[in-house]
Amino acid sequence: MVNWVTFIDISLSGLGLGALYALVAMGFSLIYKVTGVLNFAQGQIAMVGAYGVVIFGTATVLPAAIPAWTAVLVTVLLGLVLGLVLERVVFRQFIGEPVLSVIIVTLALGSILEGVVFFLYGQNAQAYPSALTFGGQLSLPLGTSIQAAYAVAVAIALVVVAVLMLFFRETVTGSILRASASDEQAAMVLGVSIERTIALAWTLSIAITAIGGILLATSSGGAAVSIENTGIIIFAAVVLGGLDSIPGAFIGSIVVGVLQELGSYYLVGGTAVYVPFTDVQANFGAGFGEILPLILLLVVILVKPYGLFGTERIERL
């Protein structure tokens, strides 16, 4: 018999995990929506954001540390600068080039960022300043609870998605970005600077992704290179919600987070079985929490190839 309090607790934990994924996923979706670029370095960018707080908030690389929340602000601001530099120096050179070329560039960028982190810290996790660790549980009705770090992530993710929606719908700059994403040629005819809109998209995307990386680190007490491994899960969440839909990226991330936590709790640690033709004893069900969202993704794209909320493009011949 299902213990409903436990089920709700695990679901709330999944909601928090999904909110952590959502910020990185929305950064991914924003880039694709405006530029059409699939940025496979998104996981590494989130990892760099997480380590940025360690660099500035602790005296591990720099001679002296700055206050923790100031380190967060500096990291996000540097994310804006990094986005602008990458767009100007790297991605602007590939405008009009084949999609595969840009994908290879993003993979190379991810490897470079990973190498920089390995050079500075190796593979060892780095603890965050105590001011950025949210310990304990937040009590909720019906005897349920959620980790404080997850509750903070949910609140920040909701604020970010609301701000982005208002930005796109209510501001002139947001309207320009939407127009460029919808029809680049028509926007250029109307005098829109495509270069500026692409630069803005990259700066916003990397700043949002840096925030997501910081929150992923706070939920576990510090920065770790394993944050980059969330890239494939986040990609699945974005495709599930729709590549060019920011609300879809948020909803897809929540679904993926909940499925991952439920799968990890109820399906991992199953029956021990022997692998045929070997002497190895395997734990049936181990790792299924990460696989379950990918199975859902496969089912959804078979029915809706553009995701749950993605824009369906029809080309007339």
C-alpha cells in the first residue's frame, strides 16, 4: 500500500529538483528560441556558474574572499559578460554556417570550460560559504516537508520565468527578440539589429544558467564537477516542453524532476539478479530514476515531435 505522505514528500522533492533544472533549461530554451543554436555546453556553463561563487567567495584561488552574496552577484554579472564575449568572439563567426558546425563549437566550448575547472580544482567538490547553505526542512501541511534549498529554488525559478514572460510580452526589447525569433528576415527589413538581439539572448541565457548552477550547488552544499552531468537531463526537459518555449522548459523540467525522484525512490534498490553468462550480481532497477524521464521523452516526441508546447513549423513546398 502506498504511503501517501511519503509519496507527496518525494513528489515535492522532485518539484524542487525540477525547479533547479528549470533555470538551466530556460537558458537553453532562450538561446534556441532567438538563435536556433543547440547549446550542448549548457551543463558546463552551469558548472562554471557554481564554481564562480567558490572562486570569489572563498580564498582558494584569489588572495582574499569577498562576502558570499556579493560573490553571487559578481558571478551572475560575469555570466552576462561571458555571454557577450562568446557571442562576439565565437558564435557571431558562425552565423549562416551549418547547424552541425555550431553544435561542434558548443561541444568544444563545454570541454574548454570543463578543463578550466579541472585545472583550478581537479575533481574535488568545493564547499560553499555557510551563508549560502540552506539546511533543514520546510514544514508543509499534511505532515509533508521539502528541503529548504529546494523551496528557495522553486521560488527563484517562478520569479525568473515570470520576469522572462513579462519581458517578452511587455517590453519593446522583448518584442524585438520575439520578432527576430519568429522571422529573422522580416525583422531585419524593419530595422532590427539581429546581431544585437543575438548578443542579448546569449548574455541573458548564460546569466540565467549561472544562477541555475549556483542553486544546484547550494542544494548539495557546494560546487562539484558532477553538475555538468545534468546537461543531458536538462536537454530532455527542454525537448519535452518544446525547444523554443520558455514556459515549456519550466514545465518540462518540473515533470522530469518529479519523475526522476519518484523513479529513484520506488524503482531503485529492487531485486538483485545475476547477469546471464557472467558471475556478476546486478541490482535490478538501479539508475532507473534517470532513465524514466528519457522514456517519457521518447513517448512524447513520438506523438508531438515539437514537444508539449513547442512551435510546430510547417514548410510548404
